[in-house]
Amino acid sequence: MKYNFGAGPCILPQEVFQQAADAVIDFNGLSILEVSHRHKDFVAVMDEAIDLVKKALNVPEGYSVAFLQGGATLGFTIAALNMMRDSKSAGYINTGTWASGAIKEAKKVGVDVNILASSEDKNFSYIPKNFAIPAGLDYLHFTSNNTIYGTQYHAFPKNDAPLVCDMSSDIFSKPVHVADFDLIYAGAQKNLGPAGATLYIVKDEALGKSTSPFMPTYLDLKQQVEKESMLNTPPVFSVYVSMLNLRNLIANGGVEEMAKRNEAKAALLYHEIDSNPMFTSKVAHEDRSLMNITFQLVDEAHKDAFDALWKGADIVGLPGHRSTGGYRASMYNALPIESVHVLVDVMKEFTRKNG
């Protein structure tokens, strides 16, 4: 058995893998990989996937859900284009690589980007707070969880401007008050399903209001919603597995139960990091992510010894991002707490041998 702490693609429940594997062979007499997206059987899949998103997150009336392609990287552009209004000015909070990417893409399509706050001064090790938000912004954009640096918003910004959030790496990990947002977008490959689909939850009042002179058909959320995510061939397999995973999520207590499990897993590992003299974390305590826990060895001279131990325990996906080094334990919904116990035991054994 492998204990998968990889940052993405996501770990999924074994029963979801089995159901998906069965459908690759036989979905409705055809493989799910060859069935037409216009066939009534797949239309039913898309409809159920959308309904389950609404159920899981208690999406209120007046919001639409779409499954598109392109990942959150294309979402940076889609968000900027669809939320551009008369001022063509937006506020962005820079908390790391993906927030920085959103800023760059917004500028490319003509948004006057105001970087209202940034944690770059301390290598993105905290979430900025208590910053001024000017009036007249078309929207305010932030990234809810930062997979590379291991920070996460535990309270969302409050402002009169429409709120836009990239929730790729923590959506469905805890309850979200969707009514606070005009647009939420998220790549599927963390807590929702396999890579290929990107989820959009958009306030209906925000559709069709863009003032951008540049709006390709595919990037127009109004047209995507009107076509029920079928403007072109959708990512059929990713949507199907996402539907299966949402069924599983709801059957196992929903996002409320996932939040409890995720808090317990994170508390277990953070306790070991904080109490073990061989390890340290650079992330501000109050901003620590429950999804992606980053940590380092106090003495890098022990790296080979520690790497040998966790690899020998069948742990995979533990190295930190190439831009940061160290270690990163990504603990998405489907990761069982037993996997965290294995990692903690390895850390204790490492310290016993080397401390």
C-alpha cells in the first residue's frame, strides 16, 4: 500500500476508483471514454454532477454551475474577462505562485490590477491582513489555499466589491458561504476529481455584464451556462469521476464531516512538527493550511536519512515544490488519517535514530 501525500492529481476514495474503472470498460454498453457527450446517459451525468455541487456546497438560488476545461490557469483569464466592468480596475491579493499567475493574466486582458496586499516580503509564509480596499473596484480576487507555500485563508476578505476566488486546492474540504461570492472557480484535481475539468460557480447577476471588447465564445461564462457546459465537448471522464466522488462525499457526511476529518489530520501532523526538534515550519501559525502542510528539516545534513525512512515506509509525494524545497504533505479529503499516523511514526523514528 502506498501512502499518497502528493499535491495533485488528487487522491480519491478507492470505491470511486473502482466505479470509474468499471465504467471505462462498460458505462452503458460503451466505455465512458467513448460515449457521446450528447447521449442522454451522459447528459444525466452532467446534470447530476451539477446538482451534487449545489447540494454539497448549499449553493443558493441565483447561481449557476459549469464544468469547463483549461484548469485554474485558464480560469485566471475567464475570471478577469467576465468580471470586468466600467472601471476595468480590480483588487488582487498576492499570496504566492497561483495568485501571481492570476495577476499576470488579468493584466494581459486589460484589467488595471491593484495589488492590495502581498506576502512576498516573507516568501509567502503568511496571509496578508488589515489592508485598505479602495472603493470602485470591479471585483476583488484572492486564492483561498496556497499549495506551494502551505498557507490558507481561514476567514475570507470582506468588501463591497464582488468577490472572486480560486478555490482549486481546498474546495469541498469545508463549508463555504457561496452567497458571499460572485464567482468561484476550481480545478478538479485536488478534492473533486481527476485533472481535466474545472468547476465554476457563478452568480447569475454577474453573467453577461462584461465590458471587455475581447470575449472569445468559449471564455464567456454566460454562453457556457446557457449551453449547460456543453458548448463544446466537455471533459467527459473527469466530470463522470467528479460526479462519483461527489456522491461519495455526500454519503460520507458532506463537507461538514470532511472539515472535521481534515482538521484532525492537520492537527496530528502539525503537533509532530512543532514538538519534534528535528523539524520546523516557516508558515505563520494562524495561516497554516489544512490541505498542504509544508515543513523542513532543521539540519539539511539529515536529508538522506529522512528520505530513506519515509520512502521505505511506502510514502510517496512528500518532497516540497521545486521552488521551495523541504517537504509538503498534501492531505486532501480522501487521505485517511492512518496515512498521517504512518508519516508521524516515521518522523518519530527518524528523531529517535538521529536526534
